[in-house]
Amino acid sequence: MKHQATHTLFFSKELPQELRLDSGWGHYIYVESQYNQEANSVITENIEEFQKTLTGFFYFPQIAQKVLSKEVIEYNIPTLDYIQKADIVTSLLFCQLYAPYLINYGDIVLQPGLMWSANSEDLDEEERKFTKEGFLPYFYQPFESNSYQDILRILDTIQQDIDQYWEDDSERYSTIPGIFVDENADPIDNADRYFEDEKIYNLIHEVQNKINQLRLYGVEEYVLKQLVEPKYKLSHLRITKDYRIFLPDYNNIEIQMTPLPKAIYLLFLNHPEGILFKNLPDYRQELETIYYAITHRLDDEKIKESILRVTDPTDNSINEKCSRIREAFLSHFTEDLAKNYYITGHKFSPKRITLPRELITFEQ
């Protein structure tokens, strides 16, 4: 149903199946090109009333706020400040998921509004040409203002259209011979017969609603997955004068390690070409120098023993320390990002830190 839509959007056939709100499913998604504080505040404050007014109203941040904790956001998207979450989930839904497949996006500035799938019979002749070429039509209705009254009016108008559609649909079915009407039935039984037909209609409508919800859950799952998909922007790595390790582009996370793993980490940072484990004894003196710079201690026999062991290629101590380094990064964000920061490599080949050198800064 076109309702009062003022724009028709066309998406390419490459639009992922999970995002296709096929016509007739009754999903009306809140969309916007840029985060609008006023509109989102009004919807958040009145979400229950709005969803009662229009049963198919889909406001993604409502789901995200229930599912995505501060920890989930920070772990999967360390570049994102948690307070920006609402901004991301509303703009992400359209700009990052739908917009890449939109063929006439440049002609339309998407103010806060609703988007839903279009039936071909609701398109004009010119618009139908696009569907014949395989493009997917969607209607878009911007809010005239972002006020409570305006949003409620639009949702209510759409729901009235839906109710009228189902009422007309029921009447159409009741006049088709052999479906709901028994032509040989006694007219005196009409009331009872139509009562049964109404039950059937209600059952069909109820099943349809359940199917709608199942499909909507699929959309939610897909969008949530996209939201928490790691963003592959690498942060700078900053080593302070007192050898603390920070990632300034990931909300200035501090990577904490005990002195020996940290000394080993700094050793590998000093050697972007990598180090063969069998050559570790050649780096023992350098490691001692780094360790002393961090702790100002080397007089403890246990420390000397630990450094000796970790630079002994016949000992497994170096692997244990590399695991501690890896754990220090993975405790903050995902493997896809962390692997750029910890020590990696294959057996019998140099082990190294792959982070580009231009992202590494040592404070003087």
C-alpha cells in the first residue's frame, strides 16, 4: 500500500535477502540519512504508544538498546564512543545497509521518516519500468515535522489504511463462490456462516502477523550482526615515556601487561623485520636493557632467570609470554583487530608485529 508516501525508492536486486521487506509483510522502518536528535527523542519517549498505533512500526534502536551493552559496543567497535550508539544504529540501518543498493539515492535527502516495501500495483507507469528491470521498489514518507503529533498522525493514518485493506480483503473473499460462501446454504444460516468466516479470517490474519514477526526477527538479527561487525580501522599505538601502551583511536584504551611480557612486546616493536625464535639469545642483552628501563630492576635472580628462559629457544617460556601479550589485546577487542597488534607468525619463520610502522609512536 502506498498510503501517503511522497517518494518511491528503487534498490538494486543485489539488496541482501535479509533486508528485503517484501510487499504485504507490513513492516514500516524508521530511516534517516543523518541522526536527528529531536525525532529519535520523540520516538524513544513514545515508542510503546507508537507501536500500538502502527503494529508494524520498526524502530531498530529499541532492539539494539536491549541487546547491545556498553561492553559489546566497546569490544566490537572500539573506535565508537558508547554515547554515539543511537547515532550509529539509526544511520547505520539506512546509510550503511540500504543506501549502497539504492539507485536514486542522490535525488533524495532522507529526513526522518518511514520506509516500506511497495506493491507493483501501487506504482505509476513510469515506476513500473524500473521493476521490469529487476529493481526493488520501496515507499518513503518523511515526517512533516518531528513532533509527537505529526509522527502519531502518520502512523495512525497508515494503520487505518491497513485495517481498511484487511476489511476489504475479507469482503472480497466472502463473495467468491466455493471459498467462504456455500451457494446452496439456507439464507437463514447466513449469520452463523459469516461468523465462522470471520473466525477463519481472524486466524489467517493472526498467522500472517506471526509470520511477520518471524521475518522481522530475521531482519533484526542481520542488522545486529552488521552493527557489531568489527570496523577495520586500526588505531595508532602510543608508547609513553614511562612505557605505558595506549591506543588513542580506540577511546585511548590502555593495554596493560606485566613487565616481562611488556619488555618482550617492546623488543618486537623495535624489530619490524621480525625475530626468529632460534635467534632469541642474540636479543637477550637488548631485552635486559628494555626490562631495566621499565622497572629499574635487574638485581633479582628470579628476573635474570626469567629473561634467560624467555630467550632460550629450547624453552616454551617465549610462547607463554606471547600468549599473555595476545590476551592483553583480546581482552579489549576482537581477533580481527587484535591480530594487528600482538606478535604473529608461522612456525620456523620470523615472528613480528604487523601493525604499520607509521601508526607506532614512541614518546621522547
